[in-house]
Amino acid sequence: MGQKAWRKSVVQHNEDIIQHILKTTNSQNRDNISRTVSYATFYKHNPELRWAMLASLVSRNAGYSMCDLKGDWLPRLLSKDTRKHLFLTYERANWLIFQDAYPQLLIYEYSKKQEEPCFHLLRYFGVSSFMVHEWERFWKEKDLKRICTSLIINEQHVIEKPVIEDGFYKKRIFSKVPFLLQDYMHFSTVLFPVESGEVIGISVHGFKKTKNRIETGKKLYTILFESEWGEEILSFADKVTHTGSRHDFETYIYPGKKRETPFLRIAFPIIEHNRCNTKDWYQKKVNTEKFYEPIEPLHRVVLTDWYKQKQRQLKIGILLKEWMLHA
């Protein structure tokens, strides 16, 4: 084969790979359920990429928060409009993260099969130059914790401008009173249930600050892969099918409890998205090394009593509000 024909063959092959990855990403990014399952399936085949499992568990939490909006209680507290905008906030952020991260995972998997790094292809998917460098570094050094932290840093910068700083979400969500209910809304609380009925996780304030969200991700990594709870959390996720409903794990906390939130695919339609702003967040050469600093030791990661108390407080608050309105 001549040099020209060889080049043409390589270009065509790359084009085929790019189209395949785009098609796969779009098909798996339909909704919260498909995202959650895709991350977990990828992790099973590539357990060295721990971020994929962490992302699946965080995605489960997004599903719980979405289904709450159509459950027995929140519609009695929040207007239809507010609930619609909250759903769109969860959906948009999680769609953007998947659309950016999943091609990275697939290109890594493809590189493994080829037995050579193919991270030059990342630029065709609008992936940050920061991640191109981190993948190349991971290929050489195989630092499992660093690549996970890098993906956490990246995902939180990916949603910064299009969601956290976006005028629509700022006005309708982040500046409104319901956002002050974030302890319940779980903007910054992620729960990892286990079969014993305990709920493990962390609650961190200051969701709007990128640094706080990154620190949350690092803490969740520690719980999942460096704590005594890791195996039980992974076992629960493997055994319990994700439907989006909080009922998936509440039956372990309150045996025999009736369902209070619906199945996600019955409650919500598929949302069509587009990725408008693909400008590289790393253009200004953000100082990222500070994000790799070790976290402080974690305390009180068993949130079962806290969770039960929050549920009680919310329901009592709603009942009191209704009683006062009708008194």
C-alpha cells in the first residue's frame, strides 16, 4: 500500500471510530437510567477506571432527586414550574457530564484493545486539553486515583458555565428559595445505600463553588474505594436495579414501606439536548494541581439517622404548611 493510500485508510478508520463513539454515546445518554447503567457496565469491564462506578452511583442519586419531584410529598411544597426547572437542572448537568466523559471512557477502552494510546481522538469530541494530558499521563503511570480525580475536576468544570453560571438556572433555581432546601434536595448530598439498611454518604454545603463540588467527589471516592463500606456499597449497586425511585433503597431502611416516588421512565419524558458551548474550560490554564491535595479524614459517613430525620422534617413541614393554609 502506498503512503497516500495508507493515510487515507487511517483517516477512514479514525472517522469510523469517531462515528461509532458518537452513536454509542448518544444512545446511552437518553436518560438517567441509561446513563447509570452504562457507567456501571463500563466499570465492570474496566475496573481500573473507578470514576465510572462513582459516576454511576452519583447518577443514581440524581435519579432519586428527579423522582422526588413527582412523588407524594414535594408536589405539595413546590410549584409545578419550580419542579419542572429543578428536573431540567438535574437532567442538563448529568447529560453534559455524560456527553463529555463517555467518549473519553470509550477511547480509553479502544486504546486498550489497540495496545497503544489513541487520545489524540479526544479533540473530535470537544474534550478539554486538560483531560488529553491526564489520559496520556495515566497511560504511562497507571495512577488509578489521579485519573479518577482528574475526571472529577473535569466534570465539575464542564457544568460550571452551562449550568451553574447559566442565566436561566441562576435565575430560576440557584437564586430561589427552594435551593436553600438543598439539604433535602440533595444538590450536595450523595447517598450510598447498603443492604443492611444503613445509608453511607456525605453532605457538603456550598454546591455552587467548583472547589466544594470537587472535594465532594474526592470524599465519595474515599468512601467507595478506601473505606470499610466500599464492598457493601458496590454489592448493593450490583444487586439492586436502578429505577430512579428512592423506593429502590428505602425498602431496606423501612421494610414494608409503601412507594412514595414513581419509576423515572414513567414519570418523565426523554429530553432532547444540545451542547452549545464547547469552549475548553482549561484555556486560561486553571491551576488544577491544588485539587489533587489529600482530603481531611472523614468522620460520620453513616447518614442513616440523618436521612430519617430529614425525611421526617420535610413531611412535618409540609403538613404544617397545609394545616396553616386551611386553618
